[in-house]
Amino acid sequence: MNVRLNCSRSRSIFDWDHKKSELSKLTKQSEASNFWDNPNNARQIMKTISDLHDEIEMWETLFQQTQSLHDLAAMEDESFRSELENEILDIEQKIDVLEFDTLLSGPYDKGNAILSINAGAGGTDAQDWAEMLERMYLRWAERSGFKTEIIHLSEGEEAGIKSITISISGKYAYGYLRAEKGVHRLVRLSPFDAAHRRHTSFVQVEVLPEVTAEDPDVIINPDDLEIDVYKSAGAGGQNVQKNATAIRIKHKPTGIVVTCQNERSQLQNKENAMKVLRGRLYEMKLEEQEKQIAKLKGEFQKIEWGSQIRSYVLHPYQMVKDHRTEHEEGNTQAVLDGDIDSFIQAYLKANKQ
């Protein structure tokens, strides 16, 4: 029976010996009598142990399934052909997903993400474009099984939004979304132009990891914070809260300023603002280590011509193209409806290589 099954594929993708050795080493550390003397470090190790255990268990289960199917196929019983082909297809699809996940090996890739969208050059069109991207990412998150929470929103005067910050929770949320960081360019016939002329708009997308207060990589001295409380404002600047619940936090050593006003609770707004601050401090630390930049947000490229990572063209033709990978799609509506996995995968694969 000519049914092909590669039993060794899962072992070739997954570094069994290294992972098991690492798990054994960390497990021994967790059994030491003084293990919990450093609670922050202990929690990090326990999380790593849990992740490694789950990873190894998933791959071992798949490998055992491939071996069982290989043995069944070796019997050359034609009555099993249909069942075998279906099970092989299922296993190959699972391995494809897990194989792709091996590209996400950064320290925060498995964790939650903080996504910020900021309108750039283009006026009202850019603010409308920012709202279109908000919709795209919210739809992508929904179809990916992630939970979302808007933690800060600044609406445009006429239409759209000036900026928005969204917390996206789920396994690998940051690992996937970091592919989206950069300037996104839209070319279309403007619905805000009486002459209906073609306009180009730019929006900056920022993606940060969710860094916990216990993380040793980011330590914030409370004395370094300048915290202001004010009333939340809606479109046009009008107050939407009678009580002062919005929070503005300035990190004095770096000059980073974070605002959060979406929650009615001052405490919740402060917690969300601190999440964003920790994420930006971590990103700044990485950027400094890599010597790519010296200031916050990597001295982001200006949100205008020549700096975009991706172009969305709605006129005079239909196309979405990523300029880093050259990957493109012709169905622009599907992309704007949240179908961006092909762009994320193309970037992560290219980046890994």
C-alpha cells in the first residue's frame, strides 16, 4: 500500500535531547531547599518547566502516533487506506503548526501582547485608516482565539481614531504580532475628499510584550515615576468622566510617557499603564543591546513615504504587499477582515532564516 509517512520528521524538527536535558536541569533546581528564597526567579523557572513539559508531551504524542500509523501501513491492508490517509493528513497538519511555533523562541514570544496603533501623515484619512487597522487586528485576534481589551483610545475629531492601545491575551500572541511592528501604508480614493481623489495615508503599529512586575528584566523604581490623574476625554475633547480616573505616567530617567483612560477605575487604568510602560522599557533595553538605536521606540521612522513595512492598495488596483518579505495578496478585503496569517508566517520564516 503506497501510503507515505515520515516518522522521523517530528524528531528532526524538535530538539528532544536539549529540551529533556533542560527540563531535567530545571526540575532539579526546583527541588532545592532554598529554591523559593528568590520568589521572582522561582516563578520564572516553574513557568519554564511547565512550558517545556507541555511541549515535550505534545511532540512525544505525535511521534507515537506516527509510529503506530507506520506499523499499520506496513501491514499493507487496503481496507485501512482511507483511515490511514485521513489520520496522516491530520498529523501532518498538527506538525506544520508545531513546526511553525518553533520559530517563536524569544523570551516573550509565548506570552501576551500590547498593540498600539497611531495615525500618522494623512489627516482624517490617516485616522480612518487607523480605525480600519484596529478592526483588522481585532478580527484577526478573534479568529485566532485571543482575548482583547482596549486599554486606551483617542478618537479623531471628524472620523476614525488618533490612537488606540489594545491588550491581546493568548499563547504566542506577542510572537505572532511582533511581525506587524512598523508603518502601514494605505492608497485609496478618499471618502473625505469632495473631489474623490486618491490619497495615501500612514499608520504606525507598535507591538510590545506584556512584562510582569515580577520580571527581573525590567525593574522600575517608584521614585522614577511621575503620575498624573485627570478626567477622561472623548472625541472633540469633551469630558466623558465626572471623576478623574485617567492616568498619565512619566518615567523620568527615559522620558517615556504612557496614558490610559479607558477604564472607569483609576486603579485599573494605572495597572494597564504600567503594563505598557514595562513593555516599552523592555523594548528599549533590547534596542540598546542590539545597538540599533539609542532612544525610546527605536527613534521610530517618520510615519510617511519610504518607511512603510506594508502597503495596502485599494486603487487603481487591489493588492497588499509586505516590503520586507515581498509576500503579497490580491484579496485586499480578506486581509482587512483579519486574514493576515500568511504575512505573519512569511515574516517569521524570513526573520528566522
